[in-house]
Amino acid sequence: MSNATFTSRAAKSLRNSQLRRNINKATTTIRGKTARVTAELPDWEALRLAGREIKRSTLAELDKHLIALEESVTRAGGTVHWARDAAEAREIVVRLTKAHNTDQVIKIKSMTTDEIELNPALEGAGIRPYETDLADMIVQMGREKPSHLLVPAIHKNRVEIRDLFRDQMGSHGEGLSDRPTDLTKAARAYLRDKFLETRVAISGANFAVAETGSVVVVESEGNGRMCLTLPDVLISIMGIEKVLPRWQDLEVFLQLLPRAATGERMNPYTSIWTGTVPGDGPREFHLVLLDNGRSKILADEVSRETLHCIRCSRCLNVCPVYERAGGHAYDSMYQGPIGAIVTPQLKGLEEAGSLPYASSLCGACHEVCPVKINIPQILVHLRGKVVESKRETALGKLSGENMAMQVASRLFNNQQALEWSLWAGRLGQKLLTRDGVMPWLPPPLSGWTLSRDFPALPEQSFRDWWKQRENGK
Amino acid sequence: MRVSLFITCINDSLYPHTGQAVVRVLERLGHEVVFPEGQSCCGQMHHNSGYAPEAVAMVRQFVEIFREAEVVVVPSTSCTAMIRTQYPHLARHVAKDAALLEAVEALVPRVWEFSEFLTRKLGLTDVGAYYPHRVTYHSSCNSLRSLGLGDGPLTLLRHVRGLDLVELPNNTECCGFGGTFAVKNAETSTAMLTDKMRHILSTNAEICTAGDNSCLMHIGGGLSRQRTGVRTVHLAQILASTAEAPLA
Ligand code: SF4
């Protein structure tokens, strides 16, 4: 693992003017659209509350609903597989694919397959995965990571995309211009071949209904519909938190998701399938239920609601930190505010411990989240865990931050010590003050003076002024 | 009314003029102000940095000191938000102390942010202020989201005589302070601050005000570094200024 943190990765992307421009433009547009279509629904707040409550109560009895889902899927002709972690899930998918003697699969946008790093595992087994979502395809061709939950290639411009297509699409890419219609036409022709010649498809799932065994995929391009209907075999991978108890629950989520995600009243394609049907669609259907750390999140009463997330990406689109630092700074398929809480919980704080700090706690995410996840609260909770784990080591105890916090907390609990330290501070700052402000401070406060002056301590604190006033009365 | 002032650590040590202004406004309106000894910090810095047990100690201290208060007034939106939204959380999930939770829940409804106290508790829009300057107002994230103060502070500003109020574009966006965020992620924070300053400068205001000196320390620190000539002044200081005794 490299030593890169959110801070160091952001430092790089902050200087990338193309990226800054792309993200600013995209998020500003989408913010306006989502704000309009959520405001037009008189019961939007009620829908949010309903969504939150359905998720909460479902998670409270998750085991029951998952078993019900397994029964329904099996009854409808599908097969359910349980995967404890990413390795198990990869092994299941590779095994199922190999059983059909194929050397390629088509994929419909699925963050869960990115989470378990399925593509490298497939490639390792001699199976070539083709992403069919336009943006995912671009990211795959560029051998990059996605930079936005729903718009994974948000960081790319069309010249870069044209070059990728020319390079990798064979005859479809020859002499291609960078006009968006030409680019999408080429992608369409290229993908059409893949849809027709590939026998195994891999998908994620937005929802799965326990009572009927139906699985739901919501998308915009129609590539999903192709993947879900044309091949002989369909393998869907979903996190265990995606289950909904009743068919009726879809009413709430199929309103919440498109409006919060893309600012559309209804997304262009909603595919719902239940097991297998002779003579129509895939002949074989497998559903992989993935835990991979989710049951651990469920056990934590504060961060549990992380699992409410329906991956709409609205929190990214309103986040001032995401807008400037960009998706790659999060080094994860989950970016932005939700990424800052999900990734450390899935990957562990050792690997992603800088993410809970990637927020000014402004609360814009919590304000708009369609299922009302209190992301700032969870960020602070995770910071607590980072501090706790560091405190367990001697080095962590001696760290500048821990010592400063200890000193501050003693001072704040001791009046006289506080007054004395203010006096000492006034004396000490004489060296650093120029024209009433401090333009430079030593590390770790040098981060502040990178771009901001610090005010000098005034000669008299408020409490001294008050005392003087009381004495003079 | 007998108002207990919780000054907050930043105001106490760095911005005593804000506290003095609060006292001036409240006394001018005929209220008695008391300043309970032994108060210090709301614990926000510790809590937001992940030092929850240390923050709990400050919750206990706050409850101890203000338990009997008729009302507590706080000239800081973020400290008020800390008390209102995070004290119950800390008592329940970190201290796991039912007695503390009960004491917190009994006290919280009597804790008011300064402008909120004027507009919502006292029902005022005009406090008799005079401040002949061109001013823009930054609604802090906590004022907007945690406290839901809405237009309250703006209404107070609109009733200040002589004041030329200019709307700040993109007003709901964070200034990039975020406590330790400004230090730990200094570069991202700076990018946010730059955009905030760009909007402030576009108003041609000479002063940017807010209900929170931590945002203002951040914004003002940037405006000062860039030699923009624009100052930051806490809302209380504007409201304290009168034609007879004008404040800078
Ligand atoms: S946390 Fe909320 S806003 Fe963010 S992606 Fe998940 S559901 Fe959407």
C-alpha cells in the first residue's frame, strides 16, 4: 500500500484545471436539476422519511429478509450464493463463468463488482470482462478508476475519449471525430457486437424484493437491458443491504432514486426480473449475496445507517470538497461523502483512515440525502475510531495532535491554567505578529497560514474585561 | 430576562469585542446579563477531531455551570449547534450516561444562538442599530443546516439603519473552515475559501459578517492575506452599534 492519503491525492487534483472545470460544470447542472424535481413533489419529505424507515426496519431484521429472498429466488428458478467477503464472491463468479466455457463476459455498471475487484480476477482466469455502460467502458479502456458513482468518467474530456476509442475499438474507432454524437454512435456499434456474441452477463442490483424474488436494475442507456435479456446466463451481485421486504416498497425507492440521482422524474430504463422464464431471457440466473464487511457495519449503532445508502450520488453532487478534490482523491469506487464513510468501514481504517477527515462537516450531504443518512455524524464517529486506534500505540499517544488535545482539554477544565496560558500566548506571539496578524505559524498550524493570516491574541480576553467591569461597578 | 452568557473559547480569547457587543445589545434591550465563572469551551474542537471522551468532560462542565440558567445565549452558531445536536449524542452514545442525557435534554431547550434569541425568543426584528457600511452576510453551515435559522439574521441586518446589505452569491456553500479540516486538508480548504472570497469580492462590500467567529476567522484570515481590504465583523458587533455610539 502506498502512503498516499486523501490530502496528498487531493493536492494533485486541485491543480488539474480540466478536472476542476468538468466537475464544477457537471455538479452545478445536476444540483439544479435534482433541486427542481425534488421540490416539485409535494410529498418528497414524506418519501424520504418512508425510505429511511423502510431501510431501518429492514436492516433490523436483515437475516429474515435475506432468507425470504433466497427462498423466493430459488422458487422462481434462480440460484442464490452467499459470499462472506470479496474473495469468496470473486471465486463464485469466476467458477460460474468458467463452467460455461467462455472467454468473455459483458457487464452492466455495478459498483459492487468494483468493490470486490472482480475484473482483475476474471482477467486472471482468462476471461475478458467488457463494461457496457458508456462511462464505465471509458474508465476501463483508460485503465483508470471511476471518479463519480454515477458518472465514472466525469474527469475526462471528449478529446481524451476519442483517443481511447480510436485506440481500442478496432474498425469502430477508425477516423473518429470528438463530436459527442459520433462518439456515442461508435460506442453503440462496438457494444452491439459484444451484446450479440457474449453468453454470460454480470450485473449489480439496485434492489431485490424478498417477497417475490425480483431483482431491480435502474439505468439510463439501455445497455443494462441488453445485458439482462440477451445472454444465456446472468450473474447478479448485490450487497446484502439492498434487500427490500415487499414489492410495494419499490414505490418509494423508484421515486427517490431517479429524482435524487439524475434529476429525472423516472429513469429511462428500469429492468425487473424474477428467476428464469422458459423461452425468454437468460436460461440461468445466479444471485450472489455479498457481505464483505456489511454485517460489521450493521453491528455499530451509530454508523449502521451507512447501509441505508441507495447510491444515488446526490451527496457527491452537493459536496464542496468533492467538487474541488475530485473522485480520485478518495481512491475508491465510492467517492464523496458516502465514500468517506463507506470506504473506511469496508477497507478498514488502516488503509482509508484519512477519509473521515475529508470533510468540513458542512452538512450539505445530510441535507439532501434521499434516505437522510447523517453523514457528518458518522464521519465524526469514525474519526473517534481513528483516534482510539492511535491511542493504543505509544507513538500515537505522543503524537502532536493527541498531546495538544490533552493539554487543551486540561486547560478548558481549569480556569487558572487557561488564563495563564492566554497570558503566555500573548507574550509568545510577539515574535510572530506583524501588523496585528500572524502570517506564519509553525507546523502543524502551518496548514492554516498556507493561505490565511491568524489573528493576534488581544491584550484583554473577554473574561478579563468582564471582571474589570464587575469590579468597577 | 436574566441571560447567562456562554461566551465560547474563541470569542473569549480572540474576539472579546464580540462578547462585549452581545452584552451591550442585551442590556440595551433591558435584560440582565450574567457571566458564570468557570465556563470554557463547548468541546466542539475535541468532538469533531475524534476526541469524544475529552468532549464529554466539557459537556459535563457545561451542564454543571448552566444547569440553573433561565436562558443561555451563545454568540456562535457552531457552538450552539454542538450543544443542541451533539451533546445528546455524546451523552447517549459516548458517555452512555442516562442522568447526563436527562440533564442535557432539560438544558438544551434553554440554549439560544444570539440572533436566534433576538428573533425567535424575543420576537424582534429591529434592535435599534445604526451601522453605515456596505455589508454582505455569510450564513454559516451551522446556522443554515444544524440550527435552521433561515432568514432570521438577515432580517435583523435589514433593520439596521444606514446599512447597505448586499446579497452574497452562492451563500449556502461552506467557506472551507471545518475546524481541523482547515489545517489537515489545508489545500482543499483553501480552494473552498478562494471561491468564498471571490463571491465576497464580487459584492463590493467592505465588510463580511456572520454569526460565527470561527468562519469569520477563516474568511477574514484569507481576505487579510490577499490584502483585499475587506474586513470581517461578527453580527453582534453590527447590532451593538448605534447612532450615539457607533462601532467600527
Ligand atoms: S449517502 Fe445518501 S445521498 Fe449519498 S449516495 Fe447514498 S443515498 Fe445518495
